[in-house]
Amino acid sequence: MFRRILVSLLLFFCFYGISNACVGKTIYIGHLDTKEEEMVSNILSRLITERTGTSVKLKKYSNVSALLNSASSGEVDLFVFDSNKINELSKTTDFEKAKSDFNTKFNLVFLKPLLESKSDYTVPIIRKDTLKKFPALPRLIEKLNGLVQPSVISDLVKDSEKRGTKDTVRDFLKSKNLI
């Protein structure tokens, strides 16, 4: 009898700890003040919240430098930049060099690009500290690879003007079996 109670208690605390691993924590996603970037951030937000239970808050910025400074100082945990913004900031078109520069200068890590063509890419960028707190986050975000094409985002923005962002994002993620 004692053994059953002990095993039951151990199982309860093990599963309780796993299910609440991300609950109560907040991730801040930064984005520039464009409808397309806001849509991508809303997609990330909903995916993270639905799949992990983690709270996500969006922060809007008027320019690239302000967003990068906020990420460097810890106000933003995650954001998405395209190759044009990265090349402008790192003064190079070499992806690996830019990746290394962001890592050493800003303490930021490039995740696997969401979109990638010859010289263009769109990549989620995360703070190292955030990566330590949420080690499974890259795997979750990778599920969006290839799904956030510019034409798709443009269509989602148009749809959100009629139906609202929350409904549009939820329906998009459900249609891709992500939530």
C-alpha cells in the first residue's frame, strides 16, 4: 500500500513538473511596424502559446535598430528578420558571417531559416538566455519552415482585415495541423 502511494506521488509530481515547464513564463516577440511582420509575429505567438502554454506578448518597433537594441538588452526574446535587414546591420551578405556577428556582438542566435532561396532568407533570431530557458522552442518554430511565404502572409493580412487577426491566425495554423 505504501509503495503504491509513493509511486503515485512520484508520478504526479513528475508529470506536474513537465506540464508546467513553460506555464507562467512569458516570451516577448518583437516586430517592426508593418502588417506583414505583425502577422508573422502573431503566427509565432499563437503557435507558442497553443503548443507550450507559455504567455507571449508582442512589442512593436518603428525601426530595425530599436528592435535590435531591445533584443540585446533583454526586452525582446525573439524576432524575425529577412536577409535585407541582416545584411544592412552586419555589413555582409555572407549568412554564416552575419550569424557569427549577431552571436558575438548581440548575444543572439539565428535559428533555422523559415524561408530560404539563393541569397534571400527569413530567419527567427532568439536571445541566448531565452534559448536556455526554452530549449524546445527552435524545434517548434521550425514547424513553420516554408509555410510563411510572402504571398501567404499577404493573403493572411488581407483576410485579417475582414475577419480579424486572431481568427485568421488560428485558422491558418489549424489548416497546417500545427494547433
